[in-house]
Amino acid sequence: MDSLPRKPTIVVVPGSFSAPYFYNTFISQLTAHKYDVVVADLSSVGGKAAATMIDDDQAIQDVTSKVAGESKDIVLIMHSYGGVPGTESVHGVTKEEREASGKIGGVVALLYVTAFLVGPGKSLGSTVGEGAGVPDYVKVEVRRAFTSIPHIILSSVNLDFRSVFSLTFCPS
């Protein structure tokens, strides 16, 4: 019997103009640490027919719904523009929402890597135009003293990305 908790599946949401293969090195590092990884293929990338953020949202939700349907937990890692459709895509696919309907698995964590976090009822344009700083709808919570931003965010799902990422949290 395996006593270790099962690692979540990592779903990577690319930034704009970033084809899934741009993340191959990153994916290799994650798979070396025994994580299953899926990269969402956004409808708006790669010269496909004209697509919107809503199309990208649906492409991501197709991936997360499939993974969650396999009773797996998911960590959604969003890069750049990917934060916009990635955030929108989790509606109905979070672990909490799925458990409420008697299902197993779902999105357990969101990780924004130099990504946009747009508040409810806001647009990317209005968010970027509001100036620097942390918007009032973002709650910053540090539960433990770690130096790795991903480790702070993902510590609740037993991920240790310190050997994968070289990001450093520098409080002012």
C-alpha cells in the first residue's frame, strides 16, 4: 500500500504567442520529479482561426475536466496572459465544487508565473491601467517562511519546486 499522497497533475497554461513546445524544458524538469504534466493548447495561439479569451478558457477547461474526470487533483500553472483564461477556466472544476457534487479530483491550487490576475468584473486593460501594486481583491497570505514563491503557494499540496524554480521572494 502506498502511504505517500498522490502527486497532483500539473496543467500548464501558456502565455500568448507561446506554443506548448516552448515549455518542454520546464515540463522535463517537472516529469523528472515524477509529476504528470499536461500543457493546454490555447485556441488563440499558433495561427489558428480567430479565437477569443473565452475560446482559450474552454480549451483549458476541456483539459482540466478530463484530468479531474480521472479523479486526479490539479495544480494549474499559468504563465503571462494564461492567467486570464486560466483563472476563468476553473469555474466548476475546483476540487471543492466537484466534492460538493460527489466527485473526486479537481483544481486544488493556482500558480501565477509572471501572469495576470484579473479581478471579478474587470478586464485586462482596466487591471493593467490601475497601476502597480497588489490589487485589493488579492489576499496575500504567507503560512510559513519559505524563500521560494512557488513553495509558499503550493505548500498545501505537498509540492516542492525549489529545485525546479529559481524565483526568490524578497519582501520590502
